[in-house]
Amino acid sequence: MGLLYPLASTTWDDAEREAIRETVSLDRFTMGEKVQTFEQDFCKYIGSRYAVMCSSGSTANLIMIAALFYTIKGKLKRGDEVIVPAVSWSTTYYPLYQYGLKLKFVDVDIDTLNFNLEDLKSAVSENTRAILAVNLLGNPNDFNEIQKIIAGRDIILLEDNCESMGAVYRGRQAGTFGIMGTFSTFFSHHMATMEGGFVVTDDEELYHILLCLRAHGWTRNLPKHNRVTGTKSDFDFDESFKFVLPGYNVRPLEMAGAIGIRQLKKLPGFVSERQENARVFQELFCSLKGVRTQKEIGSSSWFGFSFVLNGDANSRRDVVEHLIRNGVECRPIVAGNFAKNEVVKYFDYEIHGQLKNAERIDKWGFFIGNHHYSVKTELAGVRDILAKALGE
């Protein structure tokens, strides 16, 4: 049958296409004034001092981790232990491996899908130098409890907020609780700039390092007085090809910035609609006995709607195939238990305790999408389809 409920949908209309046409007509393609304006607007929305736009949420994670190695008093060094949740996307973990850090996988909570706080507390050791909290499927972590766990310790808190733009915890935007936080503006996320991402921070030194790492490690994009090189030459020629950090080219396109300016104006409405859809979702699906759904922490921005089967009478494959046959797109809950992936053979890592919940999510979990418009009728249809698959 035809598609009843897609995983994702476009958030664009004529405004975004006009932004592309305007940018192309100016013959400016790499980052420029539009990107800078988008960064300034994003800071105001998120409530951070600085924002650095880059080519994706994945590269945002890359330069976030890299930046910690180049502060005057290096915040991280190779071999340092970083605690991560066992359920997340691949590029949460890859920069940690690439910079020679030791990953410690910790289990997640079966209901919130974020850190299991008791396991996190027991995982913190004298070797722990950072915790990378991932706000999964729109849901912020319980940062009040995490701050209690690390209080008085020399531990850096970082956030991968790529799935949770617009989420709020205790009146504050998710992505701003750590020393740095990352965001994604990929197609299926809360707003879309084709490809794109952000790192936000309140730390000026990290901000300047991020600017440098984003574009080749050169000084060209640094302010005259900066925390990387001190004071730049007044003669621009001297600074044009001056390299000071081993950086990358993860710059965004200028048209992505132009699109983002338009998208950001719509974002509060997008998040509001997602939250209203979540209210409908919770009402419709709370009576199903065969699955459990995500428990909200703070105010989730509801990237999607997750299910973890009870794992008794129905196999996940049977349920998922039934949904797909009836026009409902679905995916695993991010990458499931990432510690099971073959790629970890390259990592320096350890598993703290047992990853029981991550393993259960890996075996029995899946999610469907959410959208920036009302899907009340469609969700009712999905509920009927799922209930039939579960025999309820």
C-alpha cells in the first residue's frame, strides 16, 4: 500500500527556495555574511554566547572534541577516559576514537533512553575526564542530577544535542549545559539547511579554537585579538595562509546559512507542533500493553516516537514488517547498543557493568517519525496498525 506515515518530511516552502536563489545570484557559495547572521540568530535562540556553524552535526562533534586538545591548558589528552551512553549515533563516538580517548560505555534508562543515572554515578572514576551526554530523540538528560554527580570533580560535561534542538530542561535550552554542545540541521531534524550543524559555547577560548579548526586551522577567520594567536597582523596578506592548528575544512555553504535564517524563524512553531503531536501520541499509545514509550525529561522537542517491545509474544521483525507493509516507516532506536558494532574493535574502550537496557533496546526497540505539522489522524491509524501487530 502507499505511504501512510513517513519517517520525515520537508520543512521548506518558497521562503527557503528564494533564499537559495538570492544567494546564488550573489555568486557567494562558501560561508559568508549569511552564515554569520545565522550564527548570531542561533545564539539568541539557544541562549549561548557563541555559535560556530559547520557542515553537519557529525563534524560539529568532531571539532568539539578536537578543540579540547588545543586550549592553553589542555582540557583533554590522549588516553583520557570519556563516559558515553551505550545508545547513540556513530559520530558521537568516532571523534573520541580519532583523538585517542578511552570510551567508557554506560547503560541507558529503558524509559528515558538517556543515561541511567545510577550506572553513570558508579561509572565515574578518578580517571574520568569528561562525560558526553546525548539527548536522545528530543529528550534532554536530567542535568540537575548529572551536575550533582560531577560536582567538585575535574570533569568536563559535553552535549550531543543533534537530535534535540528546541528541547528545554528547567527553563534552559538543551545543548547549553555542557562546556560545549552540538546541533544538527540535517533534513530529518527539527529544522533543515540541507546539511549543517553547530557547536555552541560560552567559552571564548574554545570559540576561537573552533573558528580556527573549522577552516584549515588557519588564522584568517579569527578576530584581530584572539585566544589562539594573540594579536593578528594588520596586513591581511600575512594572515591569509597562516596555519596554527591541525584543522579541517568543515565549513558550511553560504546558502545553508541563508536557509537557516528562514528556518530558525519557523523553529518555535515546528517544536510546538511536535510537542502537540507528542501529547496526542501519548494519549493514543498509553493503553498498549505490548510496548513501552519514551518517558519525557523536562520539555522534549520530540524528534520521533520510540517503542520498546516487551519481548514476549511478538518479535520485532514481525512487528516492523507489519508496520512497513501498512505504510509506516520506522527505524531502529538510533544505533541500538553501539558497543555491539564491529567498529568498536578499533576503539580503546571498556563497558561499565552490564548494558542490559541498551541490549534490550537493540533487540526490541524501534521508532517512528514526528513532524512539524499535525499528524493526529495519521497517529490514530498507526496506533490501529501497531495494535493489530501486537494482537491487542
